[in-house]
Amino acid sequence: MRLFVAESPLLKPRDTGRSAEAKPFSCSHCSYSSSTVSNLNKHLRTHSGEKPFSCSLCAYACTESSTLNRHILKHTGEKPFSCTDCSYSCTNASNLKKHMHIHSGAKPYQCSLCSYACTSSSTLSRHMLKHTGEKPFRCQQCSYACSIPSNLKRHMRKHSEEKPFSCTQCNYASAQLADVKQHMRRHTGEKPFKCAQCSYACARASNLKLHAQTHSAEKPFACAQCDYSCSNASNLKRHMRSHTGEEREKPFSCTECDYACSQSSVLKQHVQTHTGEKPLSCTECDYTCNHSSNLKRHMRRHTGEKPFPCTLCSYVGARSSDLTQHMRRHTGEKPFACSKCDYASSQLSNLNKHVRIHAGEKRPDRTD
């Protein structure tokens, strides 16, 4: 939807009680006012989402010709504004002015309601919205509102399903650059978030936050229907399905077969069995897979890491399942039982061998 104000004698100044005649043209969506119709029309584009200025070299579009001119410099690589104190250069004078505050340490823009100070008027304007609670940027298709235009831009991609940011190593694409950066760590194996109390490292800040709770034993998420509690909201959500029956309903269904499950992430992994996609690859050999935990287990073949130690002897395993199987030697547990006789084993593979006896196959050597 295009919002436009035509010059008209019917336009009247906003009655603000302070120099209103200097800014007679007011926005009907927020508190913005201007001294010229052209500036008001530019401002209205932040509400309507209209972007009349388009780049001839890519799909970029914007609300002002000056912004387009700065964008073009990204294609040409030109950075005409240079710092006299360091090697920094940029495409516009305002960025250079902000940069110079780094050298001077100046923060000339101060909040009148708190001690906050910053280097630019636009940053201060955004900060002030925290005090007023104003959210002048509204979605035209739903009730979403925010205080920053860039947040509205990202939100609008949910409606348009636009995914302008894509992975260079697979067909993954996203509406947000941050998502692609996080996704790329699956390919690179980078784990920039490290625990201060142990050797744990991960690719996401949210995962590190969850891991930190294992040291504190804190379980802030509690079930309202039983005494279950856990360290994160997603586990509680899965648990609640045991009360609602949703777990049995398995609301996530495959469009290629009759497979259904209770989690969208599990369905996503299942779909890859149809597409054959294996986006995760080993940096040491040609192994590929579709799940990060599988890649993590595989990498231990190269590193020799065995992170699962036995508490009763010197045994260490590369997988938790190896340790579970080993512990049965200490406990004597034999959970795999034959349905036709009293045979039981600590390993499923041994039970499978035993069952062949009843099927008339050659009796295998008994190891249990």
C-alpha cells in the first residue's frame, strides 16, 4: 500500500505547543512531523514499505535515491571517505563522522532520562523509544509493531517468504543473515561459544546457556501437572505432550510417506532420507551425514577422543551407547530376552543370533 501526501492548503500544522508552524506536515501513523511535504512522503515509506528506488545490478530496493547511491558503492567497491588517523574508509560521510568518535572517545548524544550516551543521533532516537515504549513501525498484514525499521524489514520476510541470504555450500537459505552465519558453522565445525567451567564448546549462544545450567543443576522450567522439571523450555514443551496426548498424535507428517512424529526437527531430518541430502561433511575424509550428532561421533575416529569413562573401571568409550553396553558387564543386566525360551543377553546382536536357533538356522557360537 502506498502512502502519499499531496501539497494542499488543507494541510494544517500539528498542535504541539512548540514551534508547530516550523513543521506543519505531520504523520498520521506516529509522532513524526516535517517542514516539507517531500520529507513527509519519504517518512511515510517506512510505514508503507514502498521502495521506489531499485538497483540495476541486484534485487536491492530502497526508499531514497541517496540510499541507493550509497548501495551502488558496494558493487563498485569505492569508499571515498577515509579516516585521517587509521586505515578505515567508508561509503558515506555520516559513517566516517561516527567512526571518528572512536578516536576522540566522544559521545555527544546524551539521553535526558538516564545516563546513556552514544555517538549518533539515530542511535539516541532508538534508545529513547525504550523509555516511551513507542513502536511506530507497524506491519500492514498483522499486529506486529517495533521501534526499529530494520526489524520491520526482517519481519516482512515472514509474509513474503523471501530468503535473500543463502549458504555457499548447500541449498540452505534464510530470511536473516544471522541464521546463515549460524548454519555455516555446521560446515566449518566452528564452535565459538566456550564454557568457562569445562571443555564444552558449541556453535550457538543459546546452547551454551543451556549447558551452563548443568553446572548449576538449575531446573527453572516446571510442569504444572506433575513434579517434572527441566533446564529448558523445549524439553518442558515435549514433556507436556505426555499429558495432552499430543505425543501420541504426532502432529508433524511427511508429505512423501506415512511417517509422522512429534517434533518438527525430527521430521526435517526424516525428509532428508527422501532427498538424499547430507549437508554436513567431515574435514578429514569424504564422510557426509545429515545430523550434527552423527558428524560429532564420526570425528572421534580421527581425534581418538573417548569422552565417556566408566566409573567402576578404567574403560572409556567413544559413544554413550558403548559405555551403556559396557556397564552391563558390571551390573549383569541382560535386557534383551528371547520370547520363546529363557535366554537373555546384554547385547541385541547376540539375541538376534540366538533367535536363528528357533528359526532352524545354524546355531551360532554363543558368546553370552
